[in-house]
Amino acid sequence: MTNQTDVRQPFQKTRIVKKLAIFAAGLLVSVSAYASSGGNLLQSGTDLGDQASLQRGAKLYMNYCSGCHSLKYLRYSRMAEDLGLSEDDVMANLNFTGAKVGEQIQVSLTPEHANQWFGKMPPDLSLISRVRGSDWIYTYLKSFYLDESRPLGWNNQLFPNASMPNPLWELQGLQHAEFGEADKKTGDRPVHGLKVTQAGQLDEQGFNQAVRDITTFLEYAGEPAALKRQNLGVWVILFLAMFTIIAYLLKIEYWRDVDKH
């Protein structure tokens, strides 16, 4: 009779190899994304449990970003419920397209105007935090600098030749790049640092908080269920703790009978 264990071993090894390959691929993607950023991502320090930050982020996003970038996987009604706002407040202060409360957050920008001004339609940002990560968003929004060689007069240290201006320049002020020595082969001068040369409406600390608020809101928009999952997680931990105690007491009771025999 054939040994069942021997027959299954090749299949088990194949499964292990596949799992290792998937893990290695995921690790490679993460390392590649970090390397492509130059390894200089700033720490966003977002906190989805900070409802005030989420509310401020929603306000800033709607005022400075929603004119071009939609959130087509998020509805106004869901945002109101999750952020502790009334539907009337959301529709009166955060809805600039005339959409209904149960509709997704779209933009009034037409593809024709987008192609004329930016060369393409600005991307939807519903999943940007899941694709790029919160640290990337935070760093990107802080990395714009004036560049007269660009069509719109702006460039970005993290994402060179970005086809958009700095949406937060009024808050941050005007920022210039500090360049290093030119490359002998290409003549390109790497950006070594950024410096605000003309102050905006916010000081550095206030601007960092504003960017963090927007990043927090986009992190929420990428997965609204994360808020409920975190709240549910506390009850799950409490249940597991209670179950562990009960299981331990039950173990003691069973082994007491075993020891007697």
C-alpha cells in the first residue's frame, strides 16, 4: 500500500514554495517603492482615531483638492456618518458639485478642460493611500517647489515632473529647491533640499498639521471600514482575553480529574 505521507510531501513543498514566492514578491514591491522615493519619505504620523483630524482633513481636501480629484468610492452620506458630521453640514459645506447626499464624491472638472490644462484627467484619489502609502502622500504634499521650466511653474522633489501645481501654496507659501552639483553626463542637478522663501498663511508647524490632516482623511477614504474595524478590535481582544481565562480554568478542571485517576 502506498504511503500517504510520501504522496503528499511534493504537494506540501509546492505550496510552501508558492507562499515563499508570494512573500518575496510582496517584499520586493515594498522595497522597490521605498527605493523609488529615494528612501526619504517623511513620517506622516496619521491617526485614524483622531476624529478632529479627519474632519479638518475633509475640509481641506474638499477646498483644495476636490476641484480636480474625485473620491468615487466614497459617498457623502458615508463620510458624514464616519466623521461624526450631520448630512446637512456635509451638503452645505463640503459639497461643491450639487450631488445628492447618497452619491459618490465626483468633480465638476470636465475631461476637455483637464486635457487642456493638465494634459490628462487628474486621477481619482480614493485608493491612493493603499497604493502609495500615507507617508508617501505626506511627503509628496510637502515636496512642491517653484520651477520655471515646468508648464505650470511647479515641480516636485518626490515625484519629478508632476503635471500639477502645488494645491497648498497659499497655506505653505512659495518654496524653492536647493540643488546639488550637476551630473557630468546628463547635466541634471539633483534636488538636495527645499526652503520656503515666502511665507504662506500657516507657519511650518501649522502647515505640517494641515498636510497630516489631509493625509489622514485620504487614509480613511482608502478604507472607511478601518474605523469600525479598530473599534471592533477592542471588543475582540476583550473576548479573547475572557475566553483565555475560561479555557485555562477549564483545563485546570479537566486535569484535576485526570490526576485523580
